[in-house]
Amino acid sequence: MTAAGSAQERLLVVDDDPRIRQMLTRYFEGEGYAVTAVADGVAMRDELARQDFSALFLDLVLPGGEDGLSLARTVRSQSDIPILMLTGRDDVVDKVVGLEVGADDYIAKPFHLREVLARLRSILRRRQPQQAPVVEAPPASEAHPPLRFDGWVLDVDRRKLVCPKGEEIILTTGEFDMLVVLVRNAGRVMSRERLMDLTRNRNLEAFDRTIDAQVARLRRKIEADSADPQFIKSVRGVGYIFTGRVT
């Protein structure tokens, strides 16, 4: 086993092409991950119900009447597992829709396995709580105090968002990173290009609708009325500004 993967990092591959399933299984097992590969949404649901996974590779086009986008939407409504969409269509609209339903990344076929590994590692690394050195670091509350705005608590170290009612709000990796950047820059107009620079650790093109899709999903989770947002406001022709009172 390599240092990259661990026994706790199990991947689920959903693709109707047996060659793709075999290729990804062999490669990621060689990198130290445990891999389960299935051909359709029915088998995917069975595996997700049976065990936990660290990430899901999901083909866009699948047999049986369910495509990857509908399956991603279902998975995201029940879990925050990272979803990496696989597709033979390198289309901007597909990418935007994939991000809108909650995918964390979008990978076009044919792909280089090392690039796929790098994207997976980036997403898994960003999901890990930040840990300070054991001996020299001050208490976490002093080193990285939570960010608070209007009753909300954004704990960057633990990667948790708690609403004023005390309930944890589940965010995807991309949504959490976007919110952290906006909150840390409260009162400052952030262009879409700047938001992409500060939030991406992956090779996604910095087109405007990618950012818009992330913001739209965030608004649905933190705004009382996503159609009339009070925290994340649009700045026409530029980008977005976070207007909550941050402490």
C-alpha cells in the first residue's frame, strides 16, 4: 500500500464500460485504495447502502433509464460523499449541470489516470480537518477561531457549518470552500475569476456559470429566501459580495 491511500479510503466506481471499471480498479488499488466497481444505478444504491465510501466516480451516461446526473442528485440529497463525474462529452452545459446537482468535479474521457488521482487526492485532502502540530501549536480555539455571522458558526478547522438553530448544515467540499472565501472577505466584492482562483485546487475551467452554480447551491442552504439573498449578494457584471456581520 502506498502513502496516498489507506484502508479507510474506499472508492465506488459506477460505469457501464467494463474496461473503464477494470482500469480504474487496477490503478487505484495499486495506489492503496479499496475499490468497488459496478455497472449501473441499481448496483450503486446497493453498495452505498451496504458500506461507506470516501468518494464516488459516476459515469454521466448509464443504462437502465437513469443517467449520472439524476443519480448524482439522488446521492447528494442523502450524503455529502465527494462525487467525480466521468463523461465522454466535454460539454460546458454538462459541467454546469453536474456542478449544480452537487458534483465536486467533472472529468472528461479519455483521461490520464495520474490527473484523476491528483483530483481525487485534492478533494479528499480538502475534506480533512486541519490539524496543528501536537507540541507547539496553541489550542485550536486560539489558532483558528470559528467564523460567526448572524447566528451562524463556520468552523474552518472541523469543516462544519452550524445554523442559528444549532443544526449542522451539510455542505459539499466546493460549497464549504466557497463559503469560507466569501466569509473571510466579507464586505469585499469578489469577481468570479478571483473566487475560482481562491477555491479551486482542481483543473476546472474558470467559466462564470461554474461559480454561479456553486453560489446558487449555497444560497439554497443558508438563505431564508434564496431568491432574495441577505448574505451572498450579486454585484452585476462583477461577481458576489458577502454582507453578513462576521465576527
